[in-house]
Amino acid sequence: MRPVKSLLRVGWAILGMAALLLGRPQQAEAQGGIEVSDIQVAYRFGEQITFQARIQASIGITQASVLFRQMDEQVTRVEPLALDQNGAGSFQYNAAQNVFPPFSTIVFWFQAALADGSTQTSPVYNFHYDDNRFPWRQTAHGQITVHWYDGDEAFGQSALDAARAGLAAVGQVLPLSLDAPLDVYVYANADDLQGALFLGGKQWVGGHADPALGVVMVAIAPNPAQGIQMDTEIPHELAHVMLYRSLGAGYNRLPAWLNEGIAALVERYPKPDYANALTLASRNNSLLPLADLCDSFPPDAGRAYLAYAQSQSFTRYLRDTYGTTGLTALTKAYADGLDCELGATRAFGLPLTQLDTRWRESVLGQNVAGVALRDLAPYLLMMGLALFIPLWGVMTMLIAKRKEAHGFQ
């Protein structure tokens, strides 16, 4: 089957290069003295993007350019268009060295400097920079669209069901808004996903969510365990997208442990090895301080796995102790810019380090004697008062009698 799949991918690559993926009609557009027509864009994901257009004006054009950038990007690329005598020109962009994220929207427009010294600009166009290395199929429900290229219709429907169930789980933790589309791309294997992320300028991870684009990317092959994988990985990545939509720019201020902890919280099938990792680390006194997991997770795989396990367990502890309203208050506190300690203090009245200690005691059973003493403290205080007050009365009475015996008033 591999040679057949390879031929299919080559065929789709050729079609992708020939496709015209514009967000506007291709008729001529007149704008301030220039006429722009025959607008075409063809690309091979991760390799090159070719812009073509015909630019004409009633007076001479001394210079023409194509300008483009990712929709939310701040930097605009400006590249020259060499026009022939009929005004046709093209520019080929090296997308292998100057990458755009997969499934992003790229906006572009044209400028022309005229012989009279003026500069004229065309309207703005756009196209979706999809990973066209694969023959994607899709199925949708409401604002959710699932894309896949390996597996039958039942496989795609299972992924869609997992996405819907994942959103329902997220809705039990965070307020949801489904006003904008969500796209889930299911790659057939880790290598294909890794290639997409690498060509899009991302580091390799097991799954990926681009919250600003509303895009989730996972690697799941058709197999007997596909349902468990889908119900674990798709909700996890969707949680990141919904957190972003809930918090906006404040999403980037969330501690890493909370961001990943909430995502792990909505997985339908949590990883069973998390509990083993926590038990072993607690026994060996090698748990990671939560304060050390605010900015990022450790780079080595073993400690990173422990960081995920702790984040999931600690976030569940916060949810069980303070409820979903408390968890929402915590995300907003961090989104407002408070640091790791103060954000927890504002939401729960306790700093992060103290919450960390209580989680270890409550969930992992550390400091049993100390916890027992702390729990008994109110009763011991009441008992002490119950004994002290009568004793104080007796002592006061004895002192008074002694004073009376010695003639003191």
C-alpha cells in the first residue's frame, strides 16, 4: 500500500500547486489608477508560495510589489514583482526557510509606483495555507470540522464525536463560546504530524493546538484503540483553544501547570501511569515544586512527564476543593497579570506554595502527623479553653481569698 499512498500524495501535491485558493473573485480590480487582474496563488506546503497577477495603469508603472503576511502577524513581507510588457508578473516565496504556520490565513495585496510619483495599492486578498501534502477529507457538525486522510467515514465520525464530547467536558470546567469555527486535523502517524509542525516552524510535540487559529492537530492511526486515543488527545488540545478564547491575550500569562492541568483534566481517559509517577516521586521525595512549573516544563522527557502528572492532579485537587467557579477565578487572576503566588492568593486566599503543600498532604498522603495535628487544632483549642476558664476562675478566687486573709482589699 505504501507505493499507492505515495502516488496519491504526489498527485495531490500537483493539484495543490495548481489550485487557486483566493478569498476574493478573480476579476479585474481597479484601485486608484491601477487595475489588478488574473490574481493567482499556488503553493506547496512547507516549500514555496507563488503569487501571480497582472497590474496595469493608464500611465507608466515604475515599480510593482506584492505584500503579504499571516493574518495576525505584525511583520509584512514586501517583495518585488517584475512585470512584462503586458503587466504580468510573479514572485516565488521560499516557504521552507521563511515559514508560515500550517492552516493559517495569509493576506496579501499589490502596490505599484507610477510615473507621476504616486503609489497605488490594490484591495487585500487572502488564502488558507493548508497542509496540502495530503488528500484531506472532512466531516462537520456546527462549528466543528474534522479533517483526516487515512481511515474510512466511521473513523472521521469517531473523531468528530470525540471533539463534541471534548467540548462538553471543557464546558464543565470553563465558560464556552462556539461563535468561531474549530478545525481538528487528524494525521495518520507521528512522522506526518512532526513534518507539518517542522515545516511550519514549530518544535515537535505529541499533539498541537494553535489557539489563535482555532486549529487542533493530532496523530492517530486507524486502529482498535483509536477511540481511546481520540477521547484523550482531541479534548486535551481543544481545551487550549477554548482557554484562549475565554481569556484572549491573557492566555499567554497562564502558568504552564494550569494550562496543561486544565487540558489534562478534560481527557476522558487520563493516562494511568500518571498515578504511578506521582506515587514514586512522592516516595522518593522528587516531586517538582509547582512554583517551578509556572514558566515552562523541564526539557527532559522523564521530568516533563512528571510535570504533566502533577499538573493534572493538582488542578483536579483545586477543582474538587474550590469548584469550577474557583478554577475560573484562578485563570482570570493569572490572565490579569498576577504572578504565580499572587494569582492563587487572589483566587483562593492562599499562595501557590501553601496550596502545593496541601495538595501533597491531601492527595499524596504526605505529612500525615502534621495534617492530623492541624485538623485537631480547633478541637484542642476548644478543649484547652474549656479547661483553662474554670481553672482561671479557681485561681482568681484563691488569689482573692489570700488577699483578704492578709488584710488587702
